[in-house]
Amino acid sequence: MWSTLISMLIEPLQSEFIRNAIGVSMMIGVLCPVVGTYLIVQRMALMGDVMAHCVLPGLSIAAFFGVDRSIGAFVSSMLGSFFVSWVRSQSRVKVDSAMALTFSTFFAIGVTLITLLKNKLDLDRFLFGDILTVTLNDIYATAAIAMLVLGAIYLFYKELLYYTFDATGAEAVGLPIKWLHLGMMMGITLTIITSMQVVGVLLVIALLIGPALTAYLVTQELHHMMFLGSGIGMVSSLVGIYLSYYLNLPSGPAIVLVSSSLFLLMFLFTTRSTFFKRTKSHY
Amino acid sequence: MLEVQKVSVNYGSGQGLDPVSFKILPGEMVGVMGPNGAGKSTMMKALLGLVPVSGGQVRYCTCPLHQQLEKVAYVPQRSQIDWDYPATVQTVVSLAATRQLGWFRRSSVATNVAIQQAMERVNIWDLRDRRIGNLSGGQQQRVFLARALAQNAEILLFDEPFTGVDATTEDILFRVFSELRNEGKILIISSHEWGTHLAEGLTSLDRLLLLNRELIASGTPREVMTRENLRLAYGRVWTHAFHGDGKDDDLFC
């Protein structure tokens, strides 16, 4: 039985594209939950979704001018996040409405530009990703961005903790909260662009939020949430790819479904414990 | 000395704060009183440059205060914080060391000692590993008090510290405020209620600022708490248990 299991685990690794897929998805499995932790504690979970949709106009323009698409995507996504902040600060419009307006507008601009500029962008790939076409260069690029973002979070951990917990208090002690906010938005954007090609725009948000939210249910500290979230992210990626290989499922959704199932399990486990505690306290 | 000269805030549509001026000496405990929406929090934030001011300046020891924020500890209203944030009591109090440590440094022996002492001073050392969301309102307020103490600031601003706290916390707040005053710190405490013992709370103040979108009165609590001033601030006749028969203009008589 064990030998069958081991051979089932080893068999997919013989293909290079599966090895590449596992490598890149494990890195994203670590990176997304760490960055997603900040989105969750700031109640900005949907901001990731907004920024992911906002990359489309940039992708289209970059493709038209023959510039690196990642640069276009980065600029466009940052513009989207600035637009949300600007609308929020200049009017009575609440953040959820500002986000809904921004992402639908940017997405519409993107789709229009693709038609007008006659881009050869594969919209399906943009939306759903294609982890099985990942090259070695993609792995190096993902590793570089993951190291950059995770390194910055490590270096500025205590400042980011202060800012995300108590922004007014952080400003009152003289921390440059505007720069911290900008840095955080850049980190989120870089993470989204990197993850996009693996799981696609529509599913990036699930990897940003799912594993970190599962960890949130059972952890006491922000860094514990990051570590446990990363572990769950890696397990989700690995199990998702194996399921995709053996059950012939699309890989992106498979990863996300594993992550969501883990959340559901943890949710039921924690609510069940709380329920029993409450029931006991009644007697 | 903390000098506030004609500081005003304009949010538009009539909201904001008309020019406010006052001076506070080291070792003075100053209360800021006024109804909800009177601009107490706005004034505190304006002093620190946390909201855009439309005029005036704030100086501490002749230099602008916003250039020496490391000397200030600001405790925001409890309601402004998401208490479901994944952090323990000790982590929140440790934030006090963020500015002292500077960039890239995690902790030092000196800051760890200061953090422990601050937590012991407000009786929360035993709660250090507890998640902040599992604390009572009073305990949460003490966490913020400890954070302010660990900063070892010269000027301390407390925004509505008495709101929703228990009697134990109230006693600790009054005790610590009194100790800080004796240490020569400047304390500014805003409140629309002065604890369950209003008279005791007010009499412990050196000075009281009565606010309602403008500075209505400033002076000792006895000078400020006149029926006319309170009517101007609250727009109604002030009635409270310790006012005696309600006929005197001076509410402390």
C-alpha cells in the first residue's frame, strides 16, 4: 500500500512541467498568505480582487507598445489602488462602493483596450491562469519577487504591525504611514502579478485570503497567522496539483478548492469547539 | 511648556474647530470636556498634526510639536481599534518600542524591561499572553495605558479613556495619571464623562478646557464648571447629583 502511495507521489514528478508547476505554486503558496494576512487584518480582503482586476488595462497597453507586461500590470494596478484611496478621501463614498466602481471600470477599460488595440492577449489565461506552462524563467522571477516581498515584510514587520493595528497611533509616534501604505500596496501588487500567471486573476484572491483566513481562526499573533497560512498555502498548492494531475482537473481551481476545503474544516472544527464550550457552560 | 496658539481645523460644512489657544506647564493634568461631537478628538489630533489644521501652531519647548513626536504618547479611543486583530497583550504593549528601536531592530533588553514594568504598573502582566479580543473593555484600556507608559513620553494624550471601563480600571487610571503628573509629565485627557465619580475626577485636574467647536472656557475646574459655561457647551441646563440644590452658579459649592 505504501509503495503504491509513494509511486503515485513520485510519478508526476518525472514530468518537467509538473516539477515547475509544483515549484512555482509552492512559492506562491507561501507568498500569497503572508501578504493576504495584511489584507485580512485591515479588512481589505476585496482590495486584492480590485487590484487583480485593475492589471488588465496595463497588460493591454504594455502588449501594444511591446513593453514588459509585468510593468504595465504593476502601474495599472497601483493606479487602481490610488483611485480607490482618492475617491474615498475626497468624498462620502464608502470604500466598498469605491472598490466596486474601480474594479469594474478598470476591467471594462481593459477589455475595451484589448479590442481596440487588437492585442493578442489570451483572456482565458489571464482569468484562469495556466500553471502547467510555467517555465524555469518564471520560477526564477517568482523566487526573486517572493524574496523581495517577504524580505521587506521581515525588515519592516514591527512598523507594519503598528500601522495595520492602529494607524492613528502609528502616525502619532511619527511613523511614515503613507510610505508604509504605499509599500504595502506595492507588495500586494507584485504578489498578484506573480500569482496571476499561475492561478489566474479570478483565483488570486482565493489564495491571498483562503489560507490566511484559515490560520486566522486559530492563531493569536500576526506572525503565527503568516506562518500557519503559508503552511496551509503550500499544502493546498501541492495537493491541488496532484488532484489536477490524477483527476484531470484545471490546476488553479483545484488549488483554490483544496484551500477553501481546509478553511471549511477549520471553521467547523473551531465553531464546534466553541459550541461545546457554550453548551457545557449552560449546565 | 506646551503652547497651543490659535489652532483651528476646518472640515468644511461648518464642521471643525474654531481657533483654540492655551498653555500647559510640565506636571499639569488638563481635562478636555464637552459633548459628543464637540471636537475633543479633533483638537487632540490637530495638536499632533494628525488632521490638517487650517491655522495656528503647537510648540513644545519652543519647537513645533509635530517635529518631536517621539516625546508624545497618544492613546486613541478604544472604539477606533479592531480588537479582533491577531495580537496578544504583550505584542500591543511592545509597539511602544517601535520608534525608540528605530528601523530594522526587533527588541532590546532596555525596551523589554520598560514594557514589563509598564504592564505590571497597570496590573496586566498576568494577561500578557492573552489575545486582545478576549479582554474586557477596562483591560483593553489598560493595555493602551501600558503602551503609553512604556513609551516614556513627556506629553501624554488620552482620548476618552473612561468610556466603558470598570471601576478597577478607573481607579488605576486615576492613580497612574496622578503619578505621571508627579513625575512632571504633561497630561491631556478628553472625556464626555469623568468616570463614575465625576466630582473626584474633575477635582484631580489642574485645569479644564470646556469645548464645543470652540473653546468655551479654560481654567481650574471650579472656574470652568459654572452653570452658564455648561449651558453654552451642552446647550441645556446641567443637572448632576453633586451640584447640591441646583441653585448655585458655582457647581463646586
